[in-house]
Amino acid sequence: MKKTLFDKVWDAHVVQKIENGPDVLFIDRHMVHEVTSPVAFLGLKNRSIPVLYPERTFATADHNTPTINQHLPVEDPLSAKQLKALEENAKAHGISYWGLGHEKNGIVHVVGPEYGITQPGATIVCGDSHTSTHGAFGAIAFGIGTSEVEMVLSTQCIMQPKPKSMRINVNGQLGKSVTPKDVALYIISRLSTSGATGYFVEYAGDVFQDMTMEGRMTVCNLSIEMGARGGLIAPDQKTFDYIDGREFTPTGEALEKAKAYWDTLYTDEGAAFDKEYHFDAADIEPMITYGTNPGMGMGITKNIPNADQTQGGATTYKKSLNYMGYNEGEDMLGKPIDFVFLGSCTNGRIEDFRAFTEVIKGKQKAENVTAWLVPGSHKVLQAIKDEGLLGILHDAGFELREPGCSACLAMNDDKIPAGKYAVSTSNRNFEGRQGPGSRTLLASPIVAAAAAVTGKVTDPRTLL
Amino acid sequence: MAYDKFNILTSTAVPLPIENVDTDQIIPARFLKATERKGFGDNLFRDWRYNQDGSPKEDFVLNNPIHGGKILVGGKNFGSGSSREHAAWAVYDYGFRCVISSFFADIFKNNCLNIGVLPVQISAAFLADIFAAIEADPKTELVVDLPQQTLTLSATGQSESFDINAYKKGNLSNGFDDIDYLLNIKQDIQHFGANTPL
């Protein structure tokens, strides 16, 4: 029988099939962070059971960590307590723990690939919806709730029905200043935030084949924003070169065993998908969002659609524009902005900092803009320094902060004030996501950079 | 974690006719800092429910005393966004045992099922009728019958069936959770784990 890539990886991990029920799926790698794990560890304690496979479990602190003065004690007592709980739980159960200040610390979905925890064909879960990031390596990776975190800690399995399959093909050549972020925002704008709910997506076509591994991570990261459980891309030589020699990449006999499996990781010619889409790369512009969900995005030169041109209900649509302080039919170009956030598991990698720096090089940060530049990990931070990007950023009036999730979800002090506009390279523009009353415009690092030096929404193609 | 068994629920319902209600609205990230599962209901829909000074927003449905009950009725694509189970905990802790919508986001739906909140997905037309019925009479009662898998508007008898897989239905009816099941097949799991390629 002809199988999709997703079928192959899923089927290789089914411990048991329950009739009229879910599959019991074995999980190869479990990433854990401070916010969604404490209640799960408490559950283990209440049942008096251990973590079944500590060696398959990896803990890092990222969601509520400060991004300045990380060498000092965490000021917020609730955050400090949660971080302490993770440290103690990791220690008690023999789990590797990369806490605040650790040289390998960073956003869970940035450090996973960096250290080779992420492997092709693996099943990877984490109590975080952007776990889909790891699909870039041809892994089945998805976010889970805390009850499921407890399940995986205690039994290394979850119970879920197999999702339906979708393939999204994008072929052709991407235009100038069109990045992987724009490809993803374009797809989400076409499918809506619920267009892929119930599906697991495979991305295929020239555009994804030509993308770097980091670009693929950005695309897969945003799969959840169209409702998909996750998204994945077939591994190729680029994937194998990327994982080669990383700390947790298998070696010796284990590597040979893994390679035999990896060689099977592609969708068979003629395998059937439940749904399939085709898009043309030439139709994709640098994107920006104008509303309060990631599906409310458009090419940066377009006008905000009228309610009657959109798929959802007019009441919800108008509520959203009202929150943003925008009107139907308006241009986004030229809209004033107050903040720029470069970072997150979506766009907090070295290529994102390179792209941002390329645009701002030789220019100056606009006076009306507060810019928060937050590397996804210490490794990214080090690369920014090693590659000489830091000097260029400083010369242009930008400061760098320390790694973490930061203003993407504003659990720490990095909150956009009420009513202010932030051009953000993160993943969600929900009401209040970046701080109570904050207004988010999602965009690529290049569009964020253009906004940072002009103080308003600007087409980066006019600057480069 | 064990929860109350779900059988037949008859209750008035709280209407929230907004689409794409995301989990950041259900519970904002700044309220996710607890290390225990308690008190989340206080911050359910925090920023829609309260002003920044903590005073209630009069026009939000949870602050309207004419509405109440153990059922929350939401617009299409309810629970999108973050995987935070805290959203489902907040719904449960506030006192809801059932959420009705014409479409649910996957992770939220799973999280609800795992903690004993029943997500009931019905047609867009029936959802519109339910919103209209509650608007006409806030005392309108709904009957959620898990054994029969039906949702009924008491006053008119209008009814629709809903899907739930037999395994999850059994769990909810008996108050079981998945870990009970998985711990029972631990040997199979370990045997499987010893033979995985990764």
C-alpha cells in the first residue's frame, strides 16, 4: 500500500490500536518547559510513579524567564517558583535540565534542533503548540496539554486518533524579500485559522525543497496557526547535513539503524491525501497581519479587506478591526508603529538576525520605535556576536536582550503596553497576546527591520 | 487526574457568540504561573471580563446575572491557539462541564476530554438556533445526553446528535483517564520502546 511520509512515521510508532478509539502512540522525544509541566509532575507524585524514560525527556526554561539580567535572581516570585519547580522536578527524575544561565538554555523549539534532540522520523511532543517546528526534519511533532505531558512522563505514550492528511504544495520562485514567514502567513491567510484543523500537513514543492532548515522550521512552526496538529517536510541531504555531529544525534550502530529508517522517509508516489492545495510562489508578497488572528494577513501593499470579502462572520471581523484601531479598506503601508519584536520560536534563529541586520545596516532605528531583539538561544546569541552582527546592530541604535520566549506571549516583563502597535516576528496576534491591550502586526524579520528604521509599516523592497 | 463522571446534563447555558475564541482570551498567559491546578476559574476570559483596574466589564456575558449554568456555548473554531490546558481548567474551575460549538480547535478539544469537560460539536444552523433561543429566554435549558450522544433544546425538543469516540465516551462516563489505561499496558510499551529505531 502506498503511504505518505506522515503514515510511515505514525505507523512506526503505534504501540496499540484501540477499536473505535485512539491509537497508543510511542513518543521518542519529550521536551518539557516550566509552564505546562508542574501540574503533570504533581500528578506523578500523587500516583507515586517515576518518569518512565528520563533519557528521552529534555527540560529547558524559556516561557517566563526574564531577558535582561539573567545572572540575577528572578524578581517575579511566581515565575521564580515555577522555574524552581522545573529544576527540582528534573533533578528528582534524572532529566537533563538546561535552566536559566545554562550555556544550552533557550527556547525549547530552538534548542531541540540545535543539539540534535530533533531527529528525522521521530515522534516529538511538548506542552506547547509550536512543537510543530520540529516537523522541519520529517518528524511528527505536535503540542499537547498538561494531562498528556503527565501521560508521556509516566508512560512515554499518548492516546490520539490518527489525524487526516493534507499536502500543501508551493512551487515556483519566491520574489525579492519574500521569506519562509511570508510563505506561511500567505498559506494561513488562504486557509484561515481553522482551515487545517483535524489534519497533519506535509509541505511539498520547490519552495520548501529550496528552503534552508531554519526556513523550514519557521514554516512548520506556524502549522498550528491554521489549526493543523502539525506540519512536516520530507528529510533530504540538507536535513542529514544539519543533524550530522550534533550532541544528541545517534552515532555508531544506532546511527546505522536510524539511517536505514531515514531512507524510507518520503511520501510514496501516488499516495493519497485527504486534502491537497497548490499555490504559486509568484503570488506571495512580503506579508503583514491587520487583525487579531494569524489568518488575517495580506500582502503588505494590499488594503484591509471589507467584512463582506472575508470568510467568517462580520461581527467577529469588525470586533477584531475595532480592537486594532483599523478600518476596512485602509492601506497598511505607512501605519505608525511603536514597538518591534524580533525573536520567538518562529523567527529567533541566526538566519533571522542576519536578515534583520542586512536591512538595518547603515541606517538608524527610528526614534519612535522601541525594539526588543531577543535571540532564541544562547547558541544564537553567540553566533550573533561571532558573526559581527552585534556591532552593526549597536551602530544602528539597537540593543540585544538575553534568550527566551519574551514578548511573544509576554509572560515575563516584556509586555507591549495597551493600545501600542508592535511589528512582531512571533506567531500570534491575538488580543492581548503581547500584553493586555497590545496590538500585534505579524511579519517577517525583514518587514520588522524595515518598520524599525522607518517607524511605520514599510515595504522592505523599497529599502533594499 | 480523576474527575466527576459525565452522564446527562440539564442546564441553562452561557452564550458567547464570537468566532475564533482563542486560548489567550480564555486565559491570558500571565495567569499561567501556578504550580498547582487551582483557582484558574477566577481568570477565565480575564481581559474580556475585567477592566485593567480589576473592575468587571458590565457588557461581558459572564458579568450578566441573567446568564448562568454549566454549559458554555461558543462560536465557530472555539479554543484555537496555544496548547495550554489551563484554558480547559479555567472553563472547568469556573463551573462549566460542557462546551458547545459548531467547530473546535484540536488541542483544546483533547484537553477538555482529558479533564472531564465534554466538547459538543453541532451544526452551524443548530448553534444559531441555540443562540437565538437563549437570547429570547435566558432560562432556556439544554439537555446534553452523553449515553445517547444527543443535544436537545428542552423547550422545543429540537435535537441533534454529536460524535465522540467510544473509548473517550467510556472514560467520561466512568471518570477514567488515559494514564490508568496506559499504566495497564506498560509492559507492551517498554517492549516497544526497546525496539524503536530512535
